[in-house]
Amino acid sequence: MSTEIIGVIGRRVWDSRGRPTVEAEIRLSGGAIGRAIAPAGASTGSGEAVDLRDGGDAFGGYDVTRAVASVNGEIATLLKGRDAADQAGIDAALIALDGTANKGRLGGNALIATSMALAHAAAAAAGVPLWRHLAQGRPVRIPVPEIQIFGGGAHAARRVDIQDFMLMAPGAASFAEALDWTAEVYRATGLRMKRAGKLQGVADEGGYWPAFATNEEALDELTAAILDAGFTPGPDIGISLDVAASEFGRGGRYRLALDDSALDTEGMIELLGRWLTAYPILSIEDPLAEDDEAGFIAFTSRFGRTCQVIGDDFLVTNAARVEAAAAAHSANAVLVKPNQAGTLTETRAALDAGKAAGFGTIVSARSGESEDVTICHLAVGWDAGQFKVGSFSRSERMAKWNEMLRIEEELGRDAVFAGHAALGRSA
């Protein structure tokens, strides 16, 4: 089937926060069509690609008519007549067309929607699922899910300092079993919250809205819920944290609102170290602020042999930053978010840099999501090993968990669950 691009359409659609976002549609001369929707983050790293928003009064300034115009105008002109199978070449042309370091002229939201739609169109033209198109015959694994149970930080009006209290089940035999285990823990957590009179709805990503006096109370409750669900907290099923320390730390100073305490870098490391000793924590994301490289190095040196240390705001899906982190031993895993990079080619480069360094690699959604399931296919097709979507509720989250179940089913006896081996560990 011909892969010549004959049509590029940008449209304004809506994300899970009820905010406008960009959908791109690519049409090929052979009849294939690819669509993708740009996500949006709440806590963002300073080095990531930026959304182009309209500003002004409409929708709180979040409208995207200018970004949609980028797709329908300059981007459409650039792409028409080109070969959709040339993902790298077109992504490079999109980057050059924008001409800014942060994708701010045309909009990172316009570029990533277009780049993902391009991949979908090429896969459709080949008559294969996107993950198979990306894998190109290479072996793949079904990733270990990271699933939010409590949402805090920027996802829950800062009711607790820590942004994500998540569950990981690397000891499960399959992705389906990992979801089964999580469903039981999620249910047990809700029952505990209800009995305590603390059930107050859900946060941005579907995790329970925290109603705790301390950060440790959330850890206590999650550990207890694992036990209530009939599991033993430990290596096979344990806790993953997204500290998102850049949200409350700058210049080596960390202000924890719940504890009404100000910590320096060493104090923050000691606090997290006590949690690692007291709770079954398998992974910690952004334990220090993005400007605290020395803190990342110290934390990884002390705990990286037993705990996965993920860079998100610290690495912003940037291959050069991942390579620098590997050289400095400042992390042992990288979170990979397509809209942080702005194109799939740049996203893949960051993931490949992580793999080359022996890092854990985690393909991740954002807090502002949609029904788009592209990242499921990236996680499998690129053999990431880990997958972070949000919680076990809200349809924009469940769409992705359910799509991964379909991919696992399609693989059948060839499905390999990544398990413990997928987690990053320092040598």
C-alpha cells in the first residue's frame, strides 16, 4: 500500500481534565489513516518540549487553536507528498521547521500529535499493529505496570507532598496477573479509606484523593492494603513512588508542607532512606529536584543497588541528558514521555540511550490524557520493560491497561512478561 502523505488534519479535542488538546490525522494515498492525540502534564520539567497554548481568557488560557493551526498550516504543507514510512526523516524536518529548542513556535503538542499519527499511518499501511511496526521483527516483552493507588502533589491540590504512591508487581506471571493483583489492592485501599471516613474521590490520574496528615500515613495505608488484599509486601509486589521533588525543592532546599519542615539535600536523602528501610519500596522517581544533580548522584550511590532511581524532570526524555546521567551515575532508570521530547524519534533516542547504559526504561503517560493508546504500542514495540499510566480507574487510564491486555493476548505463547529483570539497578 502506498505510504505517500496526501492529507494532514489538525483538530481540537479534549483531554481528561476537560482542557483542549491537539489531535493530528495523517491520510495516505493508499487509503491508510493514522490519528493521535497529544497529552499534557501538570508537573513538568524545565527542559521539556512546551505546549503551544493560546493564553487569554478562554478555557483559562489553555486553548490550542494556534497549535491546531500549526498542524493544518505549516506542518501540513511540509508533510504532503512525503513518505510516511520515513519517520526519522519527517521528525527531523518537523524539528527544523519549528526551529526552537523547546518546540515552542509550532508547539510541542502539535509536533508530538503529528509524529505519533505518522507512525500509526505507516503501521496501518503495512497492515500490522503499531507495536509490530515499531518492533520490526525484534523480540519484545510485555512491560511491568506501575499503577497509582494514591495521587498527591500537583495531581491532588498538594494534599500530600509526594505526587504518586504506586503499586508494582514484577513478581506476577503476566501483565494480566499484575492487573489482577493491582485490582485487589486498589479495592482493599478503597475499603480501608471508606472505613476510616477518608474516601474523598479520585485525583487527576484516578488514584484515591489523599486525606492524610503525613506522607508516611499514605505509605502505611498502601502497605496495609497490600496485606489486606492477601499479598506479602516485598519484591514481588511493592511500592513505587514519584516524589516529583522539583515541585517543592529548589537550590538544595526542600519544603515539605505536611511535615512543615525544610530539609537540605542530605536531609531529603535521609528521609527517603528511612522510608526505604521501613516500607517495601521498589522504585523512586525524581527523589531530588531537577537542579540537584549532586543529590541524585548521592542518592543513587547510596540506594541504587537495591532501588530503582528514575529520572523524569531530571532527564526530560533527552538522550544527551540520559548519557550524562549514566556517566555521572546519577540515576539508573529513565522515564520516557513522548510529549517531553516532541517527536517519536527523539523519544526513541532517549529510551535507547537508557538501554545502552543498562538503565530501566519506563514509557509513561501524562496526567492530562485521552483515549489515545499510542504509548502501549511504544512500550511493547520498543521493548521498554516498564509502563506507567496512572491509576486503576478513569477510562483514559483503563483504555491503556486494556490495550496492553489485547497485545499480550495477541502475542499468545510468545508473550514474555518483563518482570524483575526490567527494573533498573546500579552495578
